[in-house]
Amino acid sequence: MKRQTIELVNALQAVNKHVGAVANALLTGTLPIAKQHEFAGLLTELGDLLHQHAEDDDSAGGEGTSDDEHTA
């Protein structure tokens, strides 16, 4: 497994730890605006990393499945 894949999975797991608390704080109206922007930035960066990982896999002949084979 590539180092880039391991780092991406670690980032996904780190964000996942906070999703429940962020969702709850949004529902209760207790998540400050600055924290909303901060978490949105983390999600955007994570999305960019996943896009880059997919592009790298595609150009290298694919580590994962194609869109035709599997959708998350």
C-alpha cells in the first residue's frame, strides 16, 4: 500500500472522529461560526486529497476500482 494511501486513510479517520460532535453542535446551534469554517476547510482539504489520490491511481494504472466498478 502506498504511503499516500495510508496518509489519506489516516486523515479520513481523524475527520471521522469529529463528524458526530460537529453534527450535534450544528443541530443544537452551538457550533461557532469560526469552527464551522474551520471544519469546512478540513473537509475541503480532505476532498482535494482524495481527488489527487484518485488521479494518481488513474495515471498509475489504478490501485482502486473505476467509477464503473464501485461507487462509495
